[in-house]
Amino acid sequence: MTRRGRGRPLLFDTALREQYLAAVTSGMRLGDAARHCGININLPRTHARTDPAFAEALDHARTLGKKQREANLPHNESRYTNHGCRCGTCRHCATTARRGRRHTTTEPDTAPDAEVIDLPPPAAQLPARLLPFAS
């Protein structure tokens, strides 16, 4: 009887690592890339802690994936505000949205459905017998 290696079989072999890194580089999030490859999300993280070469490759893939995701974002006010895009489309969207917010005619406190609630007086104005800490 031939003896095989000890321990669990290798689940995250070189081909699967390359597939995972390619998915992360294309812009997938880490959890989505792990599901795409059919592995647990913790498996690449564990290998990154023990294998410095894989950790460096994963860091590089994450950087490229982030750039890829940002390149796929639509040009609008959100990209102008949150990601610093200053192209003409984003500037126009942000300016239009700001102008719309500044020139509103309805005041929030004069809304027709506003319900008025009477609040109790502050503790300093309550009689001493109602205060929980009065002795």
C-alpha cells in the first residue's frame, strides 16, 4: 500500500490561486471572487498570511481591481463628490444637483403632514416629588 501525504488535500492550488487573482483583478470584490472560484472567503486570507508571495500578488490584484471598479462607475454627482472626478459631466451633474437643493421652496418645518408633539418640561422645571433622584 502506497502512502500518500499527510493532512488535508490542498484546496487552494496554483491554478485556483491564479483564477482567484484574475477575478480580483477584474474588479470583483473578495467575497464574490471566492464564490466565483468555489472556495471559502477565508481561504485566500489564510494563504496570504502564510505565503508572502501570494500576499504581495493579492495586494497588487486588489489595487488593480479597485481601479477597475472606479473606472466602471457612472459619471454623476456621486463620482464627483466621493471619488474626486472633475470631468465636465460630473461637474455639470454636481452643479445641477446643488442648484436644485439650494432653491427649494418648501421649508421642512412647514410641511403639511407635520405632527406637533408636546414634550415634557425639562427636569429643572419638574416638581421635586416627580424627580427620581429627589429624597
